[in-house]
Amino acid sequence: MNCGDDPSTTSLPIDARLDEIQAALAAHSRALLVAEPGAGKTTRVPLALLDAPWCRDGRLLLLEPRRVAARLAAGFMAESLGERVGETVGYRMRGESRVGPATRLEVVTQGVLTRMLQEDPMLEGVAGVIFDEFHERSLEADLGLALTLDAQQGLRDDLRLLVMSATLDVDALLGVLGEATPVIDCPGRSFPVETRHRPLRPREDAARQQAAAVLEALDETLPDEARTGDALVILPGVGEIRRLARELAARAPELSIVELHGRLALEAQRRALRPDPEGRRVVLATAIAESSVTVDGVRLVIDAGQERVPVFQPRTGLTRLATRRVNRASADQRRGRASRQGPGRCVRLWAEEQPLIPHGEPEIRQADLSPLAFELARWGITDPGELCWVTPPPAGALAAGRALLTRLGVLDAACHLTALGRACVRWPTHPRLAVMLERAAELEAWPLACALVAALEGRDLDQERDLERALAARLAAPKAHRQWHQEAQRLARIAGVGLSAAGGDAISLAPLGELLALAYPERIGQRLEPGRFRLAGGTLATLPEAHPLAHAPLLVAAELDGEASGARIFRAVALAPERLEALYPETREWRASLEWSDAQGRMLGEQVRGLDGVVLERRPLHRLPPEAVKAALLAALRRRERLPFGDEAEQLRGRVALLRRAFNRNGEEGGDDAAGKAEGAWPDWSTSALLETLEAWLGPYLDGVTRLETVEQLPLAHILTDSLAWPLRARLDALAPPRLSVPSGASHRLDYTPCLAGKPPVLAVKLQECFGWQGSPRVADGREPVLLHLLSPARRPLQVTADLASFWANGYPEVRREMRGRYPKHPWPEDPLAAEATARTKRRG
DNA sequence: CTCTCCCT
């Protein structure tokens, strides 16, 4: 949010659009406002809408992605009315709310809206909902919009909905809001920024080069000849910040260097945001400075051009951090940070030619979807296709989220909430932690569970490796950990208990392992050898051998990094095997465990009992049950992470990938197309998606199969074709033909395998066969181009083009000059468009 | 050399 200099009097670009917005929402129940930064939308639009006739009898909700932004917006609007927060304008967020009987505009954080909808899908008393900063595409905002649209369609056709965003893929959003939705554009307001590129040399020390770039930029005057204002350096992470700080301190000890990142205490963050009247500062920050907070007084931005993002791996359920190049939208947002106080400069530490992807991935495509799966079940939906999504939840991650919820005991086989799941609804936490809190009653450990959840959720646990010690310290001196204490007390109030043990005794930390086992069942690890553990979810994980828990037979890893090949455990607590049995009664049942042994070339079987990959006891098994054989085969295929597609299946997958791209909006499920709606969307046949859904499409063909070799021989192309919905199958050959006719009269096979990598299909054809071909070939109803590989008579590639007309005009004369000497028996006419196409040599006579 | 950001 951008709250310029002076509250209500200054005129802002958005003022000129307010009438248009009013008119749009008077005539439609939905509208889309696309406004650049500095337009003033966040504070002016909601207040203006309060006077609309449709709003007279109801409240207005304004959604903000962050708590600071919500507080700031509410304060600013209240001030501009000459009131205090809690009168006409209020706010609501986790654990804090300031609304009163007269409040008509509630600024809420996104999670609060989800909660309000779940508790009252009618949104009684609410006249309209405004989504701010929708372009950030947080998981919560995407879900909130899907649920609000559903409520509007089914229950509340009078509810007004306004989506506000900076630059955004308007088409994708109109796809869910409806094509008739009015779109209002508004320009922004900011000072100009001069952009420079100063690429770093690879393979040389990055911090040293960054330091040189910073000092050089500080030395130059700004576009207005000034040499004032702070410098903001944006780096991917804390490690990079520390290294650059050291380097700068060594070279220029007189500089005032300030660090800014999310792991700092709130007070330290606030200090970092305040300009120093004494002199110029160099603020080294993570992406936190991109949109979450605003460093006042910045005139110079130096952008390292990287970001560190979490990548959730559905297969292991773990999240890994990856360092990536920034996307264009982020880079421009970072640059904009130099244009708030006056004309600024942005130095980008990468080459100008460096291509950047336009946007980051929406969170829904990257994140752990178990919270989303939980909310869907609570909403009463088993198929996400029943809702309208800007980006639908990916099938694999959703399936993984549901598998976790089932393991936790909150979802049943039909994807409905169980009794435990319904009880968990009262806890405002991740479903894992909700299960822990709910089941803590069994262990008579509610106070400890509240203390533990508050510690796991807070950011103050960062430096402490030892959970037990950290908790003991907090319980002994609650007042010294204010944020933790507040949160723990809030949870304790929901539980209806006090935060201390009866009789004033110290709370026992003994149930810690069990509590963690309730929240992280797939992270229960069994020791294979000292320091090496197999987790119940199947992943291998390690601890340093010197770690006190390296020899524990069983532990729970509360935190680990997500390398699939071998995760590293950061925080863990020991667990007694008999306690595991008490928590999960299914560990007492014997089940057949079969595994394909590559070494022995056969299926090995035994009877085991335990929790998934954690085996408490084993005994021999004499007859292999067929269902278990099938499950073991599927598991073996999944472990290999590839499927034995032959060429026919690869072509088929390529064709479907192409049609998915062409006909499903943005390549997602549930196409917007008339055809897509009626016939279902083209499926995701990527290897990972097919491995996720193996049971459904391959399972029926595995009856009686006991060997992997047999699977390798199955006709996968036919099996996949059979799994296509009938209307899609009927259109497949017409939309993505296996062969294409060329002017010579011959037909040639199209190669669709490049489509699997997002590229166009390839038609390899001799150049002479294409004479006279005016247009360029296309498939998918003309929506997708075909890439031509034009070949010499000896079938050597001469030219790659998707634009024949331009090749004939520009490329051909050169090719002709070079080739006609080498292949004199073949025609090389001067005017290829007038010549006759042929697959043969020149005719005699 | 463990740690991007955010939320009920």
C-alpha cells in the first residue's frame, strides 16, 4: 500500500476514476480495477464505495495480504474521516481486532475472510468484498476469491465483488469473473527512475563484486545531481546480506550499514525502516523490502536480481529453498522502490539482454496444499472443479495434501471431514497443528501443546536448535517472550485451560515427542544406523553423528530441509516406540509388505507392523496377496520416477500436452473454452502427474502382473488413450493429426515430443516438397504453429522455421545459392512459390 | 554455510 504524503486533501490519480468504479458496481456485481502503484486505490476506493446505494445496509470488507498493510490502511482511512480506528473504519486480524458497532468498513487479512466465509457462507450483513493487491496471488487470496465467487453464485447474487490489482493477467481473471465484468484502468504516480545494468563476472566472488558496485553507485550523483537519500540493496537471503555487510565494512568503514530481513525482531525491523537524519545509509535487505515494508528515503536501488523461494515437493511432503533469478514483475517492483522520494536510480547486477520470466508462479502452484484441501472439505467440496479458479490447484500437490490429511485422521476416504476434522475447525492453525492441539487432550498435555504450537509458528525460535530447552525457557519466563506468550495464551483460551500446570508445578515436557508425532506422522524416523533415519513417509534423513539423538531408535523431525535424496534434520525430539503404538492403533495390525528387489529380480515379501515406513516388528510371509503385489508394483514404478513410454506413447503425450496448452486456459484444468466446458479439459500427462495418478489409469491393467518386466511391455499408448474422455478421444486426431500432407502430395509424420517441453510440434520435410506452400502449417484448430525442419535432398537440416512465407522471401535465396551446386539433380527454382513441389529429382527432358 | 515471505 502506498499512503503518500498527506491524507485526504491531495488529489490522486484514482480520484478521476471513482465515478467509473461506482457506475460499474451499480450495474454489475463484479468489477476489476487495474491500477499502477501510487494511484491511491487502497484508501480512496473503499471509502467512496461506502456511499453507494447497494452498500447502505451492509458492511464492506477490504482484504489486505499483510497485517501491517491492514493496520496502516485502516488507520489512514479513519484519519481521513477525522475518526479513530474502530469507529466507521476498523480492522480484524488473527488475535487482534478493532471494530465497533458503527464500523461499516472492515479491513481484514486474507485468512480472516476464509474463516468468515466458512462460518457464514451467506456473509450476512456484508454488502461487498474488495480484494486488494490481488496480483500477489497468495494461496489465501486465490482460495478466498474462489469461495466468495461460489457464495455469490449460489447464495448471494446481491453481493458486490471488486478485485484490485497492479499489473495482472487480465484475461485469466476475466475467465473466472466473467467476460462481461467491467475493467477500470488507472495510471499510477511516481518519480522517474534511471535504470543501469552492471552484470557481475561469474565464477568470481559475488560479495566482493557487489561491494564494488555499491561503492561505485554511491559515488555517483543521482539523475537530479543530488548525492542524497539512502541506498537499498536487495539480496536473496540472510547469508548474502552478512557477506556483503562484511565486505563493505572492510572497504568503507565510514558507511552506515543496516540489515533488514524477516528474521529480525520487530523492533530491529522498525529501526531499519527509519531514515537517519545524520547521514546516508546503505540498507541490505531481502525481498521483504520489495512489497512487505517500505524503507523511507531511498533514492538508489541496487538489485542482485535473485530471489529465494520455497519449493514444495509433493512426493516427500517437504519444502526446499531454491535460489532463482527474479521475474520481471519483481524486478520492476524493486526498481520502483527508488522512485518514492524523488527521481531515482536502479542498478541491476545482471546483463540487460538477460531474459526474465514475466511473473512469478502463483503460490497455489508451489505450496503445500493440505491447508487448502482442508478448507475445501470444510466447504463441502470433494472436486476442486466445482469452484472457479484463476489457477486451479495442481492435482499432484492436492492429492499429496489429502493424503496427509487422511494420515492425520481429519479426512475420510471420500474426502469428507471426519469427526476429528470437524473438531479441528476451532484451531486457527495448519491442520497438522490443529490435530496436535485437538488430540493433546488424550495425553492431558494441552498447556504444553499450546506452548509448542505457539513456538513452532512464531519466528523467535530461529536460533534455538533444542526444542525442549527453548520451551522450558519460555514456560519458565513467559513475559520475556511476549509474542510467544500472547499466542500461547490465545490457544490456551480456546482449549479452556491455563498455560501453567495445576498446583503451580512446572509443566512436564515428557509428551513432547508424542505431540510432534501427532502433527508430523510422516516425519517419524527410524534409525537405520547412527545418524541415519528412514522417515515414515519414505524419505531418508540424517543427523550429525555427534548429535545427542543420533542413536535414538525413534525420533520425530519437526523441521528438516527437503532434499529428496537425503534430508537433513534441523530439529528433532526422541519418541518411545510404545508411545507410537498408543498414538496410532493401526501400528498393531500386521500387513503384507512387498518390495521389488532389483538385485534379486523378484518380489520380496514379509509381514510387518508399524507406521508406513517405520517398522516396529516384522515376520515372514508365505503367500503374496494380489492387492499387495499390485501396490508394490505401483510403488516400484513411482520410485523410478519414470514410466516406460514407447515412442507411440511419447507422441500421444506430446499431442495431449499441445492441446492442453491450446485449449485449457493457461494450461490449467477446467478449460474456459466452449469445447473445454462441455467435454472436460485435456488432462495433465506429465510424468509426475501420471505417477501421481498411477492407480487410476494403470491399476486396472496390473491384475495378475507380478514382474516389472511385464509392465514395461504394456501398451501404454492404448491404455492412456482409453483413459481419455470419449469426446476428447474423438477430436484427438482432428486437432493433433499424427501426419500432415505437404504440397508434394506425400504426408509426413509430425513429431509431437517437443510439445512435452512446451515447444511446437516438428514437421521434418525435404525443402523441395514444400514448393508452392503459401501459408504456414498449424494444428489445434489453427491455434498452434508447426515448426518446419526443412531438409536437404540428403535429409540434412537446412532451415528451421515456423514462418514459410518469410523463409521463401528472405532465407531461401541464400540456401539456393549454396545448395544448387551441391545437388544439381534437384530443382532449385528461382521462384519457389510458383514451382511444383516434388519428392523426386528433376525430370528428364 | 540451515532459514524466502506470509497468514487463520
